[in-house]
Amino acid sequence: MEKYQNKKMRGDNIKTVLAILAGSAFLTLELLDEVFGGTRSVYKNKARRKNSIFFNFEEDYNTKEVQRFYSLLNKLKSQGFIKKKQAKKGSLWNITKSGLEKLGILNKKKKIEYESKPDNKIKIIVFDISEYERWKRGWLREALTALEFSMFQKSVWIGKNKIPEQFFEDLREMKLLPCVHVLEVSASGTIRELS
């Protein structure tokens, strides 16, 4: 349960960071402030008292939260969703075109609720999605799980349910149609677990 909650918090924070950066570029401290809901004046006053632009994270935030935040920023940067530039007062963060696309999908993303209707024909779904867009791969695996398909290999899923038109519309919207192939099999061959 804790793992699920951490994953949900990380997902919420991804959306928050991307949404903030979609408005404009932010310094790391400002971004941290926005995500955790602090006020800039508090930090400016602390900085004046200490004659420094820095403040003590341990006093202001749970240190583990700050570490998770920086880890999230680095992950988003490595995935190409945000970029970092050095500025006079620290690191300046900006959203990329890919990040805007991800944010658009996160904003539109509703619960994956496909109606799973049984069908006696075995369907094999094969996909090849680049590492650069692995978040789309994650979405696809979630959708296939909702359709009650099983993973045969990492990019090969099998199932006996009908595939709703909404699934194909979502693939089209996410520009995944060229990467996903759906095959219907008349004889099971060596696939015993579905027969």
C-alpha cells in the first residue's frame, strides 16, 4: 500500500512540476517552494537573517521530501520533459516540448476504464515504444491490464477480450498507433494458459 501511495504522490508531483513550468521558468528554490506550498517571503527573510540566499532545508522541509523532489527533477530531466540552465542565483528549470505533451496527456488522463467483454478469439498485442517515451509504455501496460490482457513477454500481451474502439482512439491521440500491432489468432499453438 505504501508503495502505491508513493507512486501516486510521485505522479501528482510530476503533474504539479510540469504544470508550474508550463507557466514559465523557475529557479530551483522557487519551484521547491511552489511544489511544497511555502512562501517566498519566509525564505527571503531567513536569507537576510543569515546573510545568505540559502536556507536550512532541515528546518523548512522534511529532508527526505527534498531528496525525493530533486530525484524527481533529475528523472524528469533525463526523460527529456524538463531542462536545466545555470542562472546567477541557481538552476533555472524550463519545460520542453515533450514535457508539454506529457502534461497535456496527464491533464486529459482519466481513469483507464475500458469495458472488458469476453471473446473466444485470442488476441496478441505487440508494441515497440522507444525508451524516450517510456511513460507511454507504462500507460499502455496499464490499459492492457484493465482490458484483462496478460503479459506474455515485456512487449507482447495476450488476451481473449474484445478491444473497445475507445482504446484505439486513445492510441491515436497519444500517437501510438504506428507502434502497436493487434493480431487475432485462430489456433492457440503453444499458448496453453488461455486455451
